[in-house]
Amino acid sequence: MAMVEPVNFPASDGVSVLGYLTRPSGVTDISKTPLIVLPHGGPYARDHWGFDSWVQFLASRGYTVLQVEFRGSKGFGDEWYKAGFADWAGKPYSDVVDGTKWALSKGYGDPERACIVGASFGGYMALLAATRNQESKLFKCAVSISGVSDLRELLRDRKFFSGWKIAKQSIGTDSDKLKEDSPRTHASEINIPVMLIHGDQDYTVEADESQLMDDALLKFNKPHELVIIKGADHYFRDDEYLKAMFASMDEFLAKHLATN
């Protein structure tokens, strides 16, 4: 197993944010490894210290992995939990970016080979980062798995959430803001390769979220790949679907972040 250690970093507004850093086994100098930033789903979820199959898979391929307990995560108090309500593109996103910059400044990964990978809300973070990457050039690629591309579409589909009332409160209802904060709206601004992976039996974040993003990226001739895994649900619960998702992601990352 690769070693997982808790870390803390200062956000741009001075708040201390918890994260987890996983170093690939057998690597003495992780400053030369690609960095995978892996924001969790939810947003009202969190990561934990311990075994995580996604993290260990990525580390086994030679990547350093950073997980960020951004504002909006649960388990850190009510104020932290509600900081992302109706503003998914606000503090949750800026905490992920601040964590990435901090990790690279500390030598926890190669600044020329950082990629953001996420599932569900984490997939939304990955797509959002891809649309906001023009000036910072922080990320070299993005992978969205079961991700959200259009917040208005997600709000219309909220009936699929087991707790749809809290989901509605979390997403927000301001149509103009939801449009502005939707990666699909800004597909023309993407300047890095993007991979979209979705199960066709996903009834939490429907596959049309990735298909709509695919259409937008095609319209603007942006480099990307769309993989629809037949039979897979939102969580890729069965091994065959998880393996198919990992294999697609692995090939994409190897192409764009070639490990030494």
C-alpha cells in the first residue's frame, strides 16, 4: 500500500484546510511524479484516512495523490458544511485550487504534470477547473467521472437524490448563477484535454450530463474523450464496471502525464 498522510494548508483567505497526501510506493523524490488532485463527491461528503481503492490505484501507477477536505465537506462543523451552499463554484473550488498550488509549492508533484480527477461533485470540480485553467495553467488534463456539467439540469433531476430538499438547498435556485457556474456554459474556454466517463445506468447524476458536455466540447472542437460504460451505475459498484472505468482513466492519464 502507498503511504497516506494527513496534511494542512492555508487557503487564500487564511483558513486552514485539511487534506490527505498519498505518495507512490518506492519513490524517493515525489517532486518528479505527476500529481493527481482528487476532490471527493457530495459535496457533502468527505475523505478519510485509510484504504481507498481509487487512491491506491492511482498511486500504484506512480502518481502522487492529493485529496482536499474543501469547504462544503461534512465532519468539520455546520459552518464548514454550509460554506458551499448555493455556491458550488465558490469556496469548495477555491480550496481545491489553493491545495493544488500549496502541494506543488512544497514539491509534492511535478508542476508540469498535474491533473484533476473527480467523480460526481468531484467530476464537476474537474470540469470547472478545466474551464478556469487559461491563466493559471495549473492543470494539464481533467477527468470527470459521473460528473455534473450543467447545474440547471442537475436541479431539474434532483428527484433522484434521496435527500432532494437538502440537495436543492445545496445546489441553489438562482438560474443565472447556475448557468454561470456550469462548466458546459464555458466549454469554449477549455484549454486542456478532458475525459468524460459515465455509466448508462446512473440515476443520481444522469449520463446526459456527460453527453451534454460532450456536445459542447465537440461544438468548439476541444480535445476530449467520452466513455459510456454500459450497465454501470453512479458508483461503479460491480468489479467489471470499476475495472472498465479504471482502465479508461489509466490510459488517458498515461497519455497526458507520462510517468517516468
